[in-house]
Amino acid sequence: MLETQKKCMEINLSAIKRNYEKVRQEVNVPVMAVVKGNAYGHGMGEVALALQKAGAEWFGVEFVEEGIALRKAGIGGRILCFTSPISREECEEFLEYDITPTIYSIESAELLNKVACQRETNCRVHLKFDTGMGRFGFRLEDLDSALAKLKNYKNFIYEGAYTHFSDAFAKSGDYTLQQLSRFQKIIERLEEEGIRVSLRHAASSVAAMDFPETRLDMVRIGGALFGVAMFKNREVKLEKASRVKARLLEIRHLARGSYIGYGRTYKTPRDMRIGIIPVGYCEGLKVQRRNYTYSILGLVRNIYQEIKDFLNPPPVAFIDGRPLRVLGRIGMQLTVVDLTGIDAKIGDEVIVAIDPIYYKGEEKVYLADEDRGRFGEN
Ligand SMILES: *Cc1c(COP(=O)(O)O)cnc(C)c1O
């Protein structure tokens, strides 16, 4: 795999298909494959085509451009775009490529209906409701005024209605169930007004796995397809879908008391054997996806995590399954690791724990369908 490159990402399409199938069997309702963000870094076209072969009929993307790319890659199924058109051109694109828009604002609905009317065509849409995420969606309070308008759009076919959970991974499911109950009230109001949708959906990976009552008519699954969703349900074992391999570029012996890396943050406590690998913070290596915090409790949590990492640094690279400690600061494209007690030579393969979404290397290698290799369970 790594004959000529310094690094490559291997993507196991059959693992993604097996994950899809396992999720489908567990939830027992149609599964929309969410492939936004270049399929979470795994390559949108390749992943979607593999899932299409595995029977997926619905695909979810954030932006219309992503939907167009799916059509050009040969996806014939339904594509739901999670955002609304904001210009005439975008409305045209939705209709041209048969991409189903989400409607959460009257301005956008007005524009899209007008364009559909001019083109003498109907447009299937999904309505989105904000039940507690604080982003897109009509809210319960705005419902009456929104419904009054929505009923006038003659070129719309109201096919779906959905919401998005903000805290399904929390210890308690209270907030998720509150959101679900708000959503159900909204659905009742829609029905009273004569808007009967055939697809009510709410759950993404974690909710779909951990809260069966949220599955409704369809679930929208992203992370679980790639084995990266943090759900609690232990019945379902999913596989990691990718791994990044890099070659050991250099091995050196440093005398005791040598400094390593920018800022001299690490001083060798003894003579040491170190290695250099061709990945760095430009690949997201150890760039913490640290979240803003707006409370003292959040601040304390962040500090606690920082202390935990200090005492027990999470490994970022492995040789033959053995974790390698990072020494000094991680550079843009280079990282120094401790090779004490590890029998390795220049050119050896190192597995690097980077989130595929950040992978910058040229090489993406799609393992053949018949390859039954597994990268480990999540
Ligand atoms: C990203 C996204 C999903 C998929 O979320 P996962 O947690 O990765 O399964 C589902 N629905 C919407 C609206 C999303 O934006």
C-alpha cells in the first residue's frame, strides 16, 4: 500500500457497507446515509456509490453543491439537502438536479415556489423544525404564521418533516425526549392544518441507536457508517472505516539533555532513540477540537480533560499496535515520537490516529469489496 508514498489513507468500503447494514437491521426503518463533509473525510462519491450498491435510497448533504456532486458521481436515489436555497440560481439547481430542499424560512420558500411555478414543476420539500438545537427550523411559537403561508405554496409537495437533536449523547435522555415531544406536537399541528407528511424523521446516529422512540419513519445516519459515533447501545458493534498509514522518515539517537522541537518543550531525560513521522497539525493531529465554554462548569471540564491528557497522553501513532509517545511540539507536517524499546527501521509503517476529515495526503486507497480486512471496532 505504501510503496511509493509517505502516507496514505485506507478506506474500507465493505466495512462502511457492513455498518450500514447493521444499523438498518437495528433500527428497522429506512436509513438515510449522511455523506456531507466529503463523507466525513472518506470521499463522498466513492462512499455514496458503495452504499447505493448496498441498497441505500436516501442520501443527506448539507449544501446543494454536495448534492450536485453526488448526481455527477452517479447517485440516482433521493438526496435531501439540509439547507434551503438562498438565491434564484440555487433554486434552479435544486430543481435541475432533483435535490430535495429543506424549508425553514418563508423567504426561501417564497423564492423556491416562484421558481418552481415558472418552470411549471412541483418540488418535494422537507420542513425543518427547531425543537431545541437553536439553528435552522421553524419553532413551535412561529408555527401558526408559518403555516398560514406554507399552505399557499401550490408547487410544493410536503413530503417530510424533521428536527435535529442537540444533546443525544448526554448522560440523561431528558432533553432529547423533550425535543421529540415538541416535534410530535408540531406534527399534530401540521396534520390539523391538512399537511400530512409521509416521512417524519429526527434521529441521527446516537439517537437512532440509543432512543428507539426517535426512529419514526426514517433515521439520518452519518458517524455510525464510519464507526465514529459515540452511542451507548452495546448490542451493535460497528467497524472503523479508515486508517492512515505513514512511513517512518528518520531515526535518531539523542544524548541525554537534548531538546526536541519548537519552543524546547521537551528535554530528553536520558539517551533516547526517536523517530520522525510525516504528519502534523495540518492533518489535525492533536489539534484539539476544543469547544468554547460559557460556564464555569464547562471551564472546569476542559481543565480536567487537560490534566487527564497530561497524566496519560493519548497516543497518536502506533507501530505493530504499540503506542508511540509524542515528544515535543507537533510541527505542521512533522511529529517526533519516542522509539524507546521499539524495534523499527526507516521506512517502517506507522498507523496514525488522525480524524479522516483532516487527512491531507494525496493518496486515498479504497480497499476492494472482497477485502474482508477489519480495522477494529469502535
Ligand atoms: C450531520 C447530520 C446528521 C448525521 O449526524 P451523525 O451524528 O453523524 O449521524 C443527521 N442530520 C443532520 C441534520 C445533520 O446535519
